Amino acid sequence: MSSSIRRRPLAAALLASVTCLGLLTACGGEGKGSEAADGKASAGDGSFPVSLTTAWGRTEVEKKPVRVATVSDGDTAIALALGLVPVITPDVEDGDKVAEYKQRAIDKLGAKKLKTYDDTDGTDYEAIAAEEPDVILGMNTWDMDTDHAKLSPIAPVVTFADKKQSDTLTWQERLKTAAKALGLTKEADAVIAANEKAITDAANAHPEFKGKTYTYSVVHPEQITYMSYADQDPGVFEQLGLVKHPRAKNYSANKNGVSLENLDELESDVLLMTYPFGDEGLLSASELESNKLFQSLDVVKKKHFAVVPSENTLASAIAYPDALSASWVVENLTPILAKAVAGE
């Protein structure tokens, strides 16, 4: 699962996830790109200056940054997770309510509300420049190829070492690279450890999850998408003990559509669905769940079927985990899984 790359409205984010190989942890999977992301930053012990190799050349951070600007929701999550309130962030929620886990962090840091710019037409360079940031975080954006030339005169830009890493880095790798540039490596390690503990504790509390096969499917506008295909990176479902159904080997990033005539392909010990597009999806929740073939599935008849809600951003956070949302995902997903496994 890709980490939260320029978070768009939920429906758009999940539509993009059809082609994102890393839906369930981070595009490209755990550990990929870590050498390029982490190995090129010096002074990771918190001393300055820090020199960072990026895909657009060297970035030099002369002293410990105080004023941090961000160019994506994922970068905002990094800053907040490390205890920093960005001086300005993109208004990527498009007027929607701020995600619960994000608001928690904002409130904890005493900010109540973040200062934002309208990113409807892309990054607002003038708004960022007006805030006189010490650094600009761009670890979670697909737009850096366009943005870098206009952002770098404003402040040092902290971003990935290779353009391919816009898709392949895990949220942990993005966090670590940003933390080195911010002099907050210990804080990043603590964030990662806390998230790992949350997952471990949840898995230990629910041994009944272990070994249960699961299918995760998203109802997109053009198709029902088999998201838990074989090459899909192991993500929070599998970290909690579930395993992909053997049928997952028949699906891939480029072959993941399930027709209404083949709904039995969704059969598994546990079936999880999400409907991020509502009435604009291929079919609504009521239409699918009243389908006779769907109702005939053992997983449905035995009540091992559950819906992952999209309204509270859980489905989006699963698709695009970041340093801020990971523990919240476990907190909210675990009871859903527990009921599905129990057949309640």
C-alpha cells in the first residue's frame, strides 16, 4: 500500500489503488528502496548540517529545521507524527472533515487547525514561500518532478533519492528519511516501534485471526476489484494474522476484476468489502448484498462477511497507510475483523 501520497478525496485515492501494487502496506512493499532512501542521508544522529541525495541533486539542511512546510497529506502526517505542526499544508481534504487520527494529532500538539493552501490546481508555491519554511517535506508526492524546480529556491526540499520511489517506499522509509533531515531520528524510531507494538498487541489479543484466509474487495465504478491478489504486498490484514486465499494467485494488479457472474471468486474464510464510491460505484452495497449469488456464498451465509467503512476514512487509510494512521487503522479494523471471524 502506498503511503499517503498527495491524499486525494477517498474515492479518487481508492480508484488509483487499482494499479498501486502496494495497497496494503506501501507501494513496492516493506524494505524496498530503503538503501536509496536512508543510506544517502548523512548526520542521522541529529547533528547538522545534513546532506541528502535526491533525484534532483543534493539537498543541504544547514541547521535543525523549525518551520516545516508540506506538499502532501502524507508529508503532513510525517510532520505531525514527529511532533511538528507544519507552517502550511495542502488542503487535500477538499472540504471534507479532517480524518479522526489526524485531528487527534493536531489537538495533541495544541494546533486545533492547520494553516492550509488550496491545492486544487497543484502546489501553491507563493503560499509556501510566504511562510518562510526552513525545509519543505516532499516524501509523499507524485508531483515532485514538476514542483522541485519551484520549491528548491524557497527552502531545502526533503524528498526521495530516485523518482521511482514515489511509488515504492514504505511509510517507515519515508518517515526515516524525513526524520534525518529534521534531526528527529529517535522520534521516528519511537513512532515505528509504537505502530509495531499496536499490531503485535492486536494480533496477540486475537489468536483466532491466525491462518484464516481473507478476500478484500473494493467496488469501483467500472468493476468489483479483487484487491488481495497474490502479489499484493502483505499489509495490515496479514500483519494481524490473516492469509490470502489460494485463489489470489489467479489475480494480479493488471487482472483484478470480478464479474457479477463470478462472485463466488470472493469466497474465503473472511470476506471484506468497501464501497468508497457509493451510488457512483459499479453497484451499491444494497445491490451487491441482495444479489442471489452473493447471498449464496458460504462466507456470507455464515456471517463471516464485513464492510470496511469509507465514511470515516478507514478504507482510505488502509489503502494509503502513513506514520500517523497506522495505529488508528489497527484500532478500528480489529473489531471489524473480530466480528467477521466470529460470524457475528
